[in-house]
Amino acid sequence: MADTTKNTIIRDFRSMSFYQIWIRSFADGNGDGIGDLIGVYDKLDYIKSLGVDGIWFSPLYPSPNADFGYDISDYYDIHPDYGDLDLFKKVLKGAHDRGLKILMDLVVNHTSDEHKWFLESKKSRDNAYSDYYIWKDPKIVKGKKCPPNNWDSLFEGKAWEYVPERDQYYLHIFARKQPDLNMDNPVVRQEVKKIMRFWLSMGVDGFREDVITFISKHPDLPDGNPFIPIANGMPFYKDGPKIQEYLREFRDVCLEYGALQIGEAPMTTVETALLYITGKERTLDMMFHFDHMMADCFLTEYIHRDFNLVKLKSAFSKWQTRLLGKGWNALYLENHDHPRIISRYGDEKNFWRESGTALAACYLFQQGTPFIYQGQEIGMTNISLSSIDKYIDVSSKNNYNNFHTNWPKAKRLKRIMDSSRDSSRTPMQWNSDKYAGFSSVKPWFYINHNYKTVNVEAEEKDPDSILNFYKKCLAIRKENKGLIYGRYFEHFHFSKKLYVYTRRYKNERYLIMISFSNIEEKIKVPKGYDLNEMELLISNYKDTDSIDFYANLRPYEVRVFKNK
Ligand code: NOJ
């Protein structure tokens, strides 16, 4: 049994913050155009310099990359593009030596169809792996073989694929190359626990658990409502009947090591999340929900809309208030599944720096553990590719090919430009050299044209950069307990231009004011707060020494105050 006294992450995660690495586009250390672990090792000091406490790695494992690592073909190794286990151990040690924790992605709702379990499973109905996946007989309709139910896959057409060798269909909630594991099979759960122990005993500090709320399916797999676009069937695989039981088993493994568990929970509600993250008996420490990712869209980009600040504030405030004293928030604005936040909720054209810093302040001072996605800290923005063939993400292609097919081509492409996950997967912009300092050769994917100005080297030198603002915010959060533990209140909820919130902790008072406007706005100060009695902790405008605290807020201005 592991020595639990060693890992304090399970106790300390509330005051920590994390940096997410999507390795393929982070830093190429061996000159083949693909990001890798040598690149990560070389950048550990940079990551430490941000002031974060750990790294979450999106999958590093061998994978045919139908979904860039989220289709795993071997849970016990590192993808040869990124290095090998020895190199991983070197990175792990390098991180630990710097006081950085390491979280791995645990993807066990599905495997790759090239995983040896699936290759065996699909051969026959009676081999050692035949029950590792969700297989069903065809439904016979008018003498024809049809899928067992009407569910849609989230990534590629229908959720079932026929395999002649078994004369059966297998379930894939995501792409065809991502067959869903049968978690009701106790042997599969043993496999999951074995995988967890393998990485935890190596010294990994915890897991981000991919679509973990999907692992327990309704036993009857009933038909869903076909009028629900994209997610037909979801009520029968999200938060299924055995979910808590299975997570309890995985939790016990993590507790042996004092390891952290964060569950990804698409479409979850705050009420449901509380069932997972409340109290000592909780099955997860935190959850990534999607509510605040829908302030400019409907049903995760099924339809794109103008950014709506009130919608964003509603989502933030709901989670902040409902979790208070019961659970702990995982805070994020970007990850590898969403386009860049400045391009969505900010103004990348006219107020790139101001809106990038405003967005940082809008979430880093909330109650929860912040996650920062590679490139977010320098204000990277979306790419616009000229044709759908240039996009490589399986879900972007699905969105283009299967929805709104009656729209004109240009409008369909614009929808993908607004929503594609490819926008957050372009190579990291380290400097203004050829290939943005990401690699010495042509990178595997397009670099954003703005790398000459938007890059780490330039922003490190500029005291007013987005990068330095992130660093300052993280340092301020560390120094002020009230910004970690304080109670959150939102003010002026119906303002379409300002986001104002306060935090209170013992006798500490904080006031965070953020303008989301591209013109000057009259300041609004909550009752009981006298700005002249407070000190300004941080702002994203320069003249803070001379400014009248009651002056109008300038475009995307941030002012964060603390009582004296
Ligand atoms: C969520 C991951 O974050 C995403 O990248 C992936 O495509 C799906 N789960 C399927 O694994």
C-alpha cells in the first residue's frame, strides 16, 4: 500500500492552480514538428514561473489519434511521438523537484478501436475480451439489420457500428474509433483500477477523468428522444444507475495514494454535481462543468450567438453560490475542447490586451481551483482556416458535415471557425522566430499568424502584458486567503456591461470590478463599499497611482480592491 502521508494534494488542492498541457502543440524538443516531453521538460521553469502548482496533461498515451489522444491504444505507455516512460519519469521528477504536481488524463469511458482489448473483443462473442465493450444484437426492422437503438454519437453519425464477425453492433458515444467500455463488467473495472495504480505508484498525483459521468449506461439502452439535436440518448448514459458505485471503487484506489480526482462532466447541472463532490464521502474532488461555456452559443455550438454577459454571470454565480460550503469549483475558461476565450467573450481586434486581462480577472478571483490552458496566459486567439478540409478535429468535421447542411457553404464554414476545437490546438507561440519558437521545422499544424506579437518572449518583457497579468493575479490569489476561501456575492446582475463581484472572508473584503464594454462605462459600486477606504490590488490600466477610484471604467478595465 502506498504511503498516503506523502501526498498532500488531496488536502491542499483548494489553494492550488494548474496549467493544462495538450502536448502535441506545446513545445517540440526533438525537432520533428510535434510537441513532446523533451519540450515539456525544457519548459518546466516557464510553467513554474507562472505561479501555478501543477500540470494536467491531456493524454500522453499511444493512440491512433482519431481524437488526438482521447482514443487510447495502450494505457501503460507513452505515445512514441512524445517520448517514452523514462522520459515521462524524468518530467515527473523535474516537476516534483520544482514543487509542481502532475495530473494525468484518465480516459476510460472508451478506448481506441485499435486497443488490443477491442481487437480481441470484436473477433467473437466468446473470447476473454468479448464482454469488455457494449455489444448488442441488431434490431430487425422490415427484415433489415438496424442499430439496437436510435442514439446519436456526439462525434460521428449514429452511436452504433456493425461488426460482421460478431453479427452485432458496438456502442460508441464518441467517434467510431472510440468504442465504449462495458463498465458493468467487473473485470473492466479491475483493469481501470490497475491502470490507476500503475500511474499512481509511479508518483503521479491524480487524474482528470474524461467524461466520467458517462461510464454507467442504462441497462436497457432505451431509445432516446430523436428531437434532441446532437445528444439523443444522453439521458440514458449520463449519471447512470451505477455511476456512484463505480466511482467509489476508483476513489478508494486514489485515496490509498492521497491522489486528486477531477471529473469532466459535460451538460451536468449544479444539483447533479453536488451528488459527486459533496462531503467526505465524495466520489470526486471537483468537476469540470460547461455552463459558463455557453454564453455565446446554444447546445455547445449547435448554434452560435452573440456573447451575452448576463448569461455568463448567471452561470458563474449559480456555481459559486450553490457550491459554497458543500463542494469545490474547478475554474476554467479554456481547454483543448473550446475555442480561445478572447475570440469568444473578449474583443481580439480592438482590445486584445484589455479583454484578455479582463477575462483572467473574471475567473481567477472566484472560489475554486483555477486551470489555465496553454496559450491562454499569453492571449492566443482563434484561427480561421479557408476550407473545411484544413480542419482536422473529428467533431468539427462532424459539425460541418451533419448539421445545418442546408446553409450556404460560407455560413457553415463560419460556424466551424467560431466553434472548432482546432483553434485551441495550434502550436504554442514562444517567440517571433520562424515557427513561433515551437519547433525548428514546419509544425504538424497551422500556426496562428499573430505569433510575431502574441508570444511568450515578447510578453515576458512587457510588464503590462497578458502574461504578466496572469502571473500577478495568481500571486495575489496565493497571498490573500479571502480570495481562495471567501464567500462570493455578485452585484448588478442585470448590467450587460459590468461584472462586479465581492469576496468576504473573516474581516477581509474584496471587490472585483470588470468592464466588458468597448466604451467607457459609469462605475457601479455595491452598497457598503467605500473605494477611498480600500487599496487597489491590481488593474489592467497603467495610471493606477493617480486614478480617481470612482472614475468611469475604461474599455475592459479591471479594478480589484481590498479593504485596508
Ligand atoms: C472529452 C475530452 O476533453 C475531449 O477532447 C474528447 O474528445 C472527449 N472527451 C472524448 O474522449
